[in-house]
Amino acid sequence: MTEPRFLSPQPEQVAGNGLLHRRAFLTTSAALTGAAGLGFMTARPAAAQAPLEVPEWMKVPGAPMSGYGAPSRHEEQVQRRFSSSPGTVGSGVSRTPLEHLEGIITPSGLHFERHHNGIPGIDPDRHRLLIHGLVARPLMFDLESLSRYPLVSRIQFLECSGNGRANDAPEPPQVAVSEIHGLVSCSDWTGVPLSVLLDEAGVEPEARWIVAEGADSAAMTRSVPMAKALDDAIIALYQNGERLRPDNGYPMRLFLPGYEGNMSIKWLRRIEVTAAPMMTREETSKYTDLLPDGRALQFTFQMGVKSVITSPSGGLEMQDPGLYQISGIAWSGAGRIRRVEVSADGGQSWAEAALTDPVLPLSLTRFRMPWRWDGGPAVLQSRATDESGAVQPTRTALHAELGTNFNYHHNAIQSWLVSAAGTVSNVYA
Amino acid sequence: MLGAVAAQGVVALCMAWPGTLTAQEGPGLGVELTVEQIAAWDINVAPDGAGLPPGSGNARQGAEVFAVKCIACHSTDGEGGLNDPLVGGHGSLNGPEPLRTVGSYWPYAPTVFDYIRRAMPYALPQSLTDDETYALTAYVLQLNGIIGEDDVMDAASLPLVEMPNRDGFILAWPPTEER
């Protein structure tokens, strides 16, 4: 993408407390290669005293190739953080370490997990997918036969509907961004359109739902509207170019773009075509959103519009005052992200962030914003708008609408307080 | 004959959801199965009781199974220990600390059977007999005061059980304009 260069010698402040025009970084990089620096920058780091040394790794042959690469040993701190239900090891969640990642693709080994009874050890040669119920022909597929079907690939996010609920607590939890918002990930998913398989089975006229079931020890089961199944649902076989990881449904999973994560049934083994929803435990007693009057919203499938600043974020520490780049992710179950605005003064003033290409429907979108931190306290926020026009709500507005016990679909604006000391903490603003 | 039925299905599909079918065609590698072949995998139980198997049990029998296979996680009388409480919470849903249990929250009794059969006990799922599953379902319902100790739960009686929170849900799908 070609953007016009920002030509003013001083980057334009576009909102309160030091937010700069979203193209300011282009100017900065241009300026630094020339003679002129940015006027607001503080003193450069002290000049190096010792003569440069040639590092020892240039003086010996390097390591050999490997069959499957792994991250640098210096990156061992980049881990999913996980917690299990009491008395179990396999029920619970692990969270994507958003504070360590950039771009929009989540490395497969860092994709968040939510399991209801662990990861089954499936033999792909013995795994079968059954489609039955209101169909002309009940059909069974194996992995080899599915691999001959037409494949489609899309970069799309997956989010657990419980993501963000930590901020329903009365006091803001002082944890990393991943501990609050790390149940969202984004991958290049490749699979067979479910519509092709349903077409082959011959769906009966009265069919309105499918009921998808996993081959895990919870036999995890959700009902999905037929309209969604025929629209953009796929049987995913590949994630980021390789076969699905076991913790993401190997050898096959349902993938429902934009819908709450638990409906994209992992280790998919069975689809029953039905006239009505099955009202399973997961779609009645769990994954329903309790309202203040004691009733609950059911079948709130689509994930709302949301964004979060990942840098700087909770627990990180600023260095000296000066120029920083605010970076974050935005997404919506309704389609593309149209706009992300950023505030550095707790929502008093806003400016539009730059969206990094590609801006894809139902995908994470990376946004970035130059910010001149003057060393004083600041409250950083981001607010996303999607192509349907939906705007991410404040926490106050969300709670006014849904109370504090809804548990799922928490998409409120996240606020980070940068203190004068440079610490970053979670605040409700 | 089969082809004709299939063609009807496809036509109906196109009429119901115009424009959503992909133009793509598969190689037709699905292997056709009979209902008998599918039976062992077909464990869904609908809220109206469709799919419930033969068998029966009551709360007294369920209490005996519970004491051996469930008590470690759900504690005595289903109060909840390591894991979810199964009883209580009545009247709590609109308060500050709602307790969502089978008694206070679940809208359909057959779902209890469905879930126990497919996923419990946690350490040994799909190991219970259908009689044991009916008995445990009866016990959990009885602990919540929904049925009596001697009420027999089977494919005929379980769907008739009226759950206290049956009308507690507002359907967000289909979207209002499509209803």
C-alpha cells in the first residue's frame, strides 16, 4: 500500500496527550535516514565507549538444519498461560501471549485452547466424519477422502466467547493483556466447504440446524443454524499451512467464521442434520448470557466488534519519554474492521490509527499509532468500528446494557494507565 | 430411487437459501451408511426426548451410583466440591451472585441425560449403562426437588418433567427480521 508521506517537519498532534498523525512514523524513518531528527526526542543514548567486537557466532560454523524448526531459545518466555479446572488437567484454557506477538497471524503453537476434557489422541487413519439425520443419504468420510475435496483458505480469527470477562470483576485485574484478552487467535484456515458435503448427503427440506459433535472425551456438542453451515462453514484440515495441531482439532474441526469459538467443534466426528436445535448442555447451561432480570440470552453466536492495545499493555514498562508506537489488534464477527480510534487521555479525545494491510473480513486487523509520551500519566484506549457500523462499547455502557453476570461476549474498550514512573496497569476508565 | 430423493433435497436447499450454496462440486467419496450402522454413534437426545434409549431408573438407585462415581467432584448431595454444584441457586439468577445449576438454570430435563451419558463421569466418560444414566438423572432432579424419590425416569417420563427455568431464555437466533 502506498501512502503519501507526511511532509511537515514536526509530526502533527492529532489528539490529546501526544497522539500523532498515523503517518508520522513514515516521516520519522525518512528523517532519521537524513540529517534531521525529531525535535521532541530526548537525548540520544550515551555514546558507546568501547570499540566494537566481532561476536563469537561469526567465528564458528553455525548449527545444522532441522526437520522442524523451533523458536529461538532466547524466546522461551513466549508461552501460553494456562489454567485447568480443579481436579482436572485437560479442562480449562490456555491464552495466546498477545503482548509478545505482532502482525495478525498467531503461531499455531500459541493459538489459544479451550478444552472440556483434554486433547484426544486420535489416530487419523481411524477417525471418521459422519453426516446423518435429515439427509437423503447418511454419509461417512475419512481424512483421505476429504483431502480430495475442493479446499478453500481464509485468514480468520477465532475467539472464545468468555474472552475479556476478567474485566467484569469489580476491581481491574493487574495482569498481562493475554490474561484478559488472550482467548483470541488468528490463523490461515484451509478446509472443505461444509456446503459441499451437505449437498452430497442431500439435505431434506425441513432441515434448519446441524448438530456438531467432537471425538473428545466430552463429546462436545453444539447446534449450528443451517444458514451458517451453508454459508461459510468449513471442515478445517489445515492451520497456517500444516495439518491442524492436536490442540486445535486434529485431524479435522468445524470452523465457523466470526462465531463464538466453542461452536467450531474440534476433532469433529459427527454432524446430525435436524429441524430444531438440540439444546445441549453447552448451549443452555453454558454459553448463555445471563441478564440482570435473571433471564438469559441464548444463541448469541456472533462475536462483537472489539479491539485491544497490546503494546504498551499491562505489566510492561516504558523506557524514557519520547516517541513510541502504540500497537494493537481489532476484529469483529460482522466482517471487516472499518476504523480503529486511539485515545491517550482516557477517551476525552480520539484519533484514527493506521490499519495495517491486509484488512480482511473476520480476521484480526493490526492497528498502529505514533505516540509521543511526555513522561506524564496517560490512559490509552482503542475503539473499533466494523463495516456494519457497530462501535465497540465502553465497559460502563456494556454493563448498563447487560449487567455484570452475562459472562460471555465481553467486548468493552480496554484502558491502560501509563504512570509517570512508566509502569502500565489495567484501569477502568 | 435414491437419486430422485437426493435431487428433491438439493432443489429444496437452493430454494431455502438462495445464493449461499457454493458452485463447487465434490468428488462424491462419502460412504453411505444404514441407520443400524450409525446407531452406536447417534447419542444426541433432543429436548422433546427424541433419542432417549430404553431403560429406566429412580433417584434411590441414582444415589447409590452417585456415591461411587460422582461424589469425588460434586460432593455429597451434589453440593459441588472440586467441580460444579448440581443443586441450589433457586431464586439467585437475578441477584449479585447467580448460581446456575440443573435446578436453577437448565431448561430441559432430557439434556441432563444427554450430558451425563456423553461426558460423565469425567474420568470415565461413556462408561455408564443407560439404566445408571436414568437413575443419576433422576437423582439430580430429585436433589433439586423437581421429582420425587420414587419417580421412575425413562424415555416416556423424562421429557414430561417441567424444569423451573424452562422459560428463562430469550432466543437471539434467528435474528428478529428472519422470524
